[in-house]
Amino acid sequence: MELLIIAGIGLALLFNFVNGLNDAANSIATVIATKVLTPLQAVGLAAFFNLVGPFLFSTAIAKTIGKGIVDPAILTPFVLVTGLVGSVFWVFFCSHFGIPVSSSHSLVGGIMGAGIGAAGFFAVIWPDWQTIALTIEIALFGAVAGALLFGAIAYYAGDRKPVYFGLGSIIGVAIIIPVSMFLEIVQIKGILAIILFIVVSPTLGFIAAYAFAAFIMRYLSRAGTPQKMNYIFRKLQIVSASFHAIGHGSNDAQNAMGIITAILFAGGFITVFEVPLWVIFASCAAISLGTLLGGWRVIDKLANRITRITPYQGFSASTSGGLVLSAMTMLGIPVSTTHAMSGAIMGVGTTQGSAAVRWGVVREIIIAWIITIPAAALVSYCFFAIASPLFF
């Protein structure tokens, strides 16, 4: 049993390492794209602020990972270890091929797959029908309100394309869901929150980054020459990248914290599900080390292949992504930093017109988002089925 627990802790730290390896791109893609920092300087900056992040926020996400996905009663050390295997495999596989996948969602899928293998489909903590129904009502209201608002704006602007109704509906849903959660109109937690924020977090990143960049273009560009503005925003980019790295560390570093705490709790080493201080330090160190080594293929895809980024756009994207991550961390939702940052980069690119964004690359990224949870779940389920006869 002790060897299994040690192996589980090691795998959890390995998961945070490959998390940092893949998600290094989220914090530093824009400063590398605009050549504000060299790649080595950028990953060093991100690694440091990844380490700082978890100490500025609560450990609510760790509790969601450890107690809110699968029934804690069936989370034995063996189940957790097999879940980690699926998660680590999927993140490492995607990092190798330069796919900016969600490490958080890989972990969620891995835990689900192992839990289903151990106790069946209902081992997963699914939301009750009342919560689902209320969430659907709120989402429909937001979709209709958003569609009408954007449709009216487009109509009065002389552009009557139907696409604005669809765009408005998506934006309406992305805004009303987190607002309803902040106001405690609906309690969206666990799996339901994670699935919803596959759409919500990149959309919020898109909206915020587009608004930031558009504001700068319209009002601040008159404050000086293009050369002066570039100089200012190149400096500000370092601040925004640091802010985003704090958000990344505070959200994603808690993944391993939740798993390690669950392993210790299941093994009887702790009696209350509270994250020990040494677990916080170890998880932060692992994700920072992964970031320090950098996932260069993922960095290239986010930095260079979605759109061309200027300093003010890089500042807008990093700041927006950091704001989304900070807000979601306070809500205790393990969202994807990759989703938030990819959406933000798309948002700043769209300010130059839709043709400025390479939508073919975007399509590849979105496909990876959709298949991550089921793919990681399938790997963990298969590993559990293969390994169970060897241990029991």
C-alpha cells in the first residue's frame, strides 16, 4: 500500500510537470511572438510566477479535483494512480505533437475513466436534474438576450448578417453562466461546471481580449507614435505575462494538490481533506520545472500559427487570460488555461478582421478540447481493466 501511495504521489507530480511542459505556452506565447523576451527568459519568468500563484488563492480547486468528480468512497490509491496514468499519457502525447490540450481536463477525464472502471458509470458525481434544468433555463435566457442585443447592434450598424445572432447567443451564455454563479442564483459545480466552461472560458477570453485590444486601438493609439506605443506595451507585456502565469499556477498547480491530498486521505495518512503545506510546495515546484523546460511545439502553435501578434495585442491577450483564470480560481472551477489563452489570442486577432486568424489551426485546437476528457477517460479505463487482475 505504501509503495502504491508513493507511486501515486510521484505520478501526480509528474502530471504537474507535463502540465507545465504543455501549458508553458499559455503564459509566454505572446511575449515570445512579439520578441519582448527570449524563449529562455520567458519560461524562467513563467516558472517563477507559477510558483507564486497558488499562495495567492485558496485551494478550492484542489478540493474539486479530489472530492467533486468521482465519489470519494471509491477513490482508493489504486484508482487514483490508474487515473493519473491516463492523464499523464494524454498530456505527454499532445505535448509531443504540439497540441495545446487542457491538462486540467485530461486529469478530470483520467479520474472519471478509472472511477467508472472501479464502480461503474454512477461512480461519477453527476449533477442533479434540478440543477441541470435551471442551468439550461439560464443559458437559454442568456442566448436569446445576447442574440437580440448583437443582432440589434449589427442591424443599426448596417450589417445584417445572421452570423451576429449566433455570435451574440454564444457570448450571452458565456457571460450569464459565471454571473449566475457569482450571484449564487445557481450552484454549478463539479462535472457540469467543467463541461460548461469548455465553452465559457475561451469565450470569456475572446470577449475580454477583443474589448481590450479594440479600446487600445480606438483611444490609446492617439497618445503617441506607433513606435512609442510599441515601446510602452512591450514593457507592459512582461507585467501581463507575469499576471497570466500567476493565474496558471493558482489554477493548474492545484490539480496535483487535489490528487495527492486524495491519495493521502484514502491511505489514512490524513483524517481531514485539507491540502498540506508540503503538497502545495511540491506541486508548485513540479509545474514550475515543467514550465522552465518549456513545451516548444505548443509555444510555436500559440505564438505564431493562430494570428500575428503585436505588443498591444499580446498585452491584451495575456491580461484577459489572467483575469479569466483568476475569476475561475475564486469560483473553484478547474478551467483550462489553454482554452482561456487560445480564446484571448483569437480575440485580439479578430480586431484586425476575421481573415487575420488562421481558423484551420483554431479548428484543430477546438477538436483537441472536445476529445480530451473522453480520450483521457478511455486510456485510464483501459489501464484500470488491464492492471486490476495483476493487483487483485
